[in-house]
Amino acid sequence: MWGVLVNRFKQGFRTLSYPKEIPAFPQRFRGRPVVTGPAVDMGKCLFNADAEVTYSRDHRMAVSRQEDLVLKDHEVKLAAALNDKARRIFGRSLKLREVCAGSCGGCDAEIQAMGNVVFDLSRFGIQFVASPRHADGLMITGPVTKNMELALKKTYEAMPHPKIVIAVGACALRGGPFEGGREVHNGVDGLIPVDLYIPGCPPHPLTILDGLLRLLDKMEKGV
Amino acid sequence: MKPARFWGVGKVGQEDLNVRNGASFGSERVPVLEEDAFRRRVLEECSKGARLVNLFGCAQDGGNTRIFAMLGMDQEGEIAVFSMTVPGGKASFGSLTPELAQAHMFEREIAEQFGVTPLGHPWLKPVRCHPAGGYPFYRVEGEEAHEVAVGPVHAGIIEPGHFRFQCHGEEILNLEIQLGYQHRGIEKMMEDVPAQRAVLLAESIAGDTVIGHGIAYCNIIESLSDTEAPPRAEAIRAIALELERLSNHVGDLGSLSADIGFLPAAAYFGRLRGEFLNLLMDLSGNRYGRSLCRPGGVLFDLDREMAEDFRGRLSVARKDLKEISGLFFGRASVLARLEGTGAVSARAAKELGLVGPTARACGHSLDVRTDYASGMFRFQHIPISTALSGDVYARALVRWLESQRSIEFLLETLDQMPQGDIYAQPAALKAGHMALAMVEGWRGETLHVATTDSNSRIARYKVKDPSFNNWMALTMAVRGAQVSDFPLCNKSFNLSYAGHDL
């Protein structure tokens, strides 16, 4: 018992004050691409350092519509809030069900990391639930392998209305490195309607959190 | 070169081929044995202590399939490579599995990928394909027996797979695991895509083993092109590999804490895992180390200033790890839950060819970093950590011990980084060659093999994630256990679905 208390005292308070304060990302962090020439499709971007893309250190990338993934200039149309009715339903409590449909496990690890004490997702009223019957939204990772297509669709159908769908990571957006592969689809689009696109390979937990908070209109004004 | 031994009738004079980790060799040098001789040699070497590191097929002209065996002789640090041909008209060979359980998954994979039947295989079922008629699950019948089906979509935030339990009350009589939901066709894609994309695919085999698979891929390309990555690049790769190990081992200890309901340790370990991921992000710009390893070296340097910063942060992490682990392993209620749960016997571990921390927790001192040392590990050694009991406790303990040793290795390596370049432009691939590369990823032996055709293109790319060996361990661990012990047992292995399914 004393050991637990002593440890608790030593560990201190570790939760970020996000979104009030945004932590500094390291120099080499590859965030939202900067458009220097032709348009950049964030959905197709794999955020690799050897791609012919310049990256900023801005972690904010989530958008509401697929066409908004394509950056033509330095303007970016970040995700819009849900309509009033949907916000009344989901605003204080959003229960999500996660389905991994062929991801490498990277995006899922970052989604899981959002639950740790540093990001502490549940302080925003967002939680992951075990059953699609209990869920308001579906978070999908991976390009959707042919072997997962049925399970994914069944999970979506098992959720009560109204429901939202969030595609996380390069694979779920456009197939990622597996785009065009024989065993996979090229992401969630065309299989299930998507309400929020979160680019990244994998997206940083704060990139995902940023998208969720924008959807629920919980972002500080002007951020 | 060892003197030739005559294994195959009609193959007099063909020399054995024993190679080291990271070697490449002309494909024509791989002995082709008659089926009987092939079989005898595998069984004989394995009875003398060799381990079936890989057994895989390769499509040949004329509809033939060539089957390659790679036997690891851990003591010598050498791998014996030989092969046999299965003619297209015959499309079958005598299964090794009845006499050598290690061959079990490999032979199923060959059957699925090439339509060649291992005759006499006792458990010839799909590995990754989902047959139209459903998967033929093993069933226990009887009035009091019942079945529990879980997945592919699980309750938590994890990858998909199907678990089928045959139970008598709470007792698990048998667990069968059907995977393949994550199958993305990586091996085939590696043969088709340009090199710039192939490395991204390699980094996406398993998202928590980006560095492990990344290094294996780089070693393959470097070996096939006679390129040597500069020593400084090797040091940076080793640093990243150990950071990856630390983040995963510490994360696993956190998951185990959460699964037994010991939440303080779960919270602290979870936070500590992030510290290691953040070090990787400082180094490579990505929390999992993506874009760090490229054939020829690494893309990011670790200068003196960063090394000092890392050393400082790792010293703090070492102190944290000590305190949190003390909290976890020092509690009688924690130990009572872990000890004796999900035990895998040392004998089963050997027979099934288990690798990595799972094998080490059963007392087998297998570790690619020591047995088949390559890169930085040739100059700086990490002692092998083992435990004996083979249960959840042993697997947790091995993770803790390895974490401590990884931190020591990092502190030392960061203090004496080799000078020089971090990248050497790789040359063109050699035609008609084969290369193999092994890396001790955090889950264990990660193996890549590639062959090139006469036009220097990749003709076959074979990946073996340690999960491929170790999923069987989970089914052994829960046999006779209670259904409610399954989540804890599963966490204690934390195997990759994506790595298995490819």
C-alpha cells in the first residue's frame, strides 16, 4: 500500500493540457505537408522522409471531406464540427468502436495510446467500447483487406443510428503502401461513408485527438 | 569451406552450403537434394540440435516448386541452406511434420502458396486464405462440451483474428486460432513494386516492428548489392532497434498490469512506453522509427548533442523503470496472478520451434543478437535474459530483464558512437543471387530471404515474423486453463496478426 502511494507521489501529474497548450513537436517531426509546387494529396501521403514532399511540424490534418485531403496552397480546410443535432447527441459522450481492417497495427497502437495518462482521451467524454451495439461511431484503420470486408460491414450495420465513421491513417484513406494490391481495397471510401479523415502513417495521437475535438467542436477558439 | 558430404544420390560432389546471417550467395550454390535425402538431412540435423529457421517454397519454370530449408545452428552461428524440387506433375512431398513439429506451419504455408501437398501432414488447414466453405475447426463433441467463438473483431483496440475454444465448463480443452484477416499480400507485392515503395512495405509488415523489419530489409538489399552500411549507421540502427524493444516490452508490462487490474503500474508503464517512442520520434520524426532505415544506412544522424540528451532521458527512464517494475514485481497479489498461469513447457518450446522472449522464458537461450550477431551487435554484446518457468510471470520477467539490458546498451552505445558517414549509396542488385537476413526484433527472430532473377529483379521475397513461430505457443499455454485466463495469456505473448498474415 505505501509503495503504491509513494510511487503515485513520485510519478506526479503527467496529462497534457492539450488543447489549451499544444506541446512542441521535435525538429524532425513530419506533420502536415507544405505545398511548394503541385497539389499534395494528404490521403496518399505516407509521410516518409525520402518522399518529394516538404513537411511542416503542424500536427493538425484531419478533414471532413475527401476532396479536402488535397492541399492546393497553404490553405487547409480542417474538419468541420458536426451539425447541432448530432452534437447534442454525441457532444458530451462519444462511444467509439475500433475495427482494424488490415493495418500493420501502427495506427491501432496510436489510438490505444490516446487512452494513456498523457493524452487521457476520456476527459473529453470519448471512450472506446467493446460492442458495436454500444457505439456511436466507428474508427477504422487499414486498407480494408478482402478478408476483413465482411466483418467490417457487419460491424457498421450492427451500430445503431445515428452513427459516424472515422478513417484513421494512410491505409484507411487511400490504401497506403498497399494501394493497388490484389488482397486489399484502397481504403474505406466506397465501402462505408466516411465523416472524418485523419491522415498520417501512423497519425500522432494528437492528430487523431485534434480531429475528434474538431468534430465535437471542442477545440479552443482560434486553434 | 567444410568438406563435402554426400547427402543426395546422384549429387556426388555438391558441397554443403553453410552461411552466416546477412550473407548472399549465387542461387546455383544451393544444393538440390533428392526428396529422401532432403528429408533425412532435415531430420538428422534437427535431432542434433539444429532449428528449422525457415522452410519455404519458390515457383520455378515448368510448374515445379523448389522448397528451401534453412537450418539454424545456433552454437556455430551458421545457417545451412539446401533445397529439393517438387515436380509440377507430382505436386506433393512427404510431410516432415509428423516427425518434426517445427515444420507444421511452414508446410501449411507452402501448401497454400504453391498448391503442393505435404502428404501425411496431420493438420493441413489454411494459413491465411479463407475458404468458401468455412474454416474446418477442430471440435470436441459431447453433451457437456461447448464452444466459444471470439473474433475477428475483438473487444479491445487490437488486430483481427478468430479464436475458437472447445471447453468443458470453464476449462479450455483446445484452442484453435484462425488468422489471415490481415493478409495484404506483402510478399507478392515486394516482387512487383519499385524499391522506393518496397522499403515502405517492409516497414508496414508489423507496425510495432518497423525497425526490426526495416533493418532486415535493408540488410537483404545491402547484401544483394555488396553494399556495406557505414558503422555509424549500424550503431544508429541498433539504437533504434533497442528503443523499439524498450517501448514494446514496457508497453506489454503495462498491458499485463491492466489485464490483472493493477492500474497504477498500468498507467506508469503506459506513460514510460511513450518516453521511448518519443526518443524514436526525436531521432526519426516518427514515433515508430519510420523512414530511419534505408538500404545503405540511415536517413537521420544522431549527433553529440542529441546523444547527450538521449543519455539524460534514458537515465531518468532507467530510474522510472526500476521503481515501476519494483512496484509491479514486488506485489504478492501480482505474482500470485502471474505465476503458473499459461505455462509452456521447455520441451514444447523446443519442439514447436518457438523464438524470442517466449522461448527465452522457457529457458532456451536463443537470441539472434548473440547467436547470429550482425551490425553493431558484433562489437557490443547484450547478455541473453532467460527465465525457466515458461508462464506469464516468466514472460513478464524476461521483458523486464531485457529492458534493463537494452537501456545499459543504449547508454554505452550513445557514449561511443562510431564516427563517419551514415549512408552509402547501394549498388545495383546482383543477378541470380539469394540473401538472408535475421534480426532479433522485440518479438524474436525476424527473418527475410530474397532471390534475384537473371535481370537482377527480386524474384521471391520471403518474410518470417516471429509471430509465425509463436502463435502455436498461445494455444499450448491455454490448454487446460480457464477461459478467463485467456486475455492475460494472450497479452503475455502479444503476437502480431499483421506480421503473421503478411
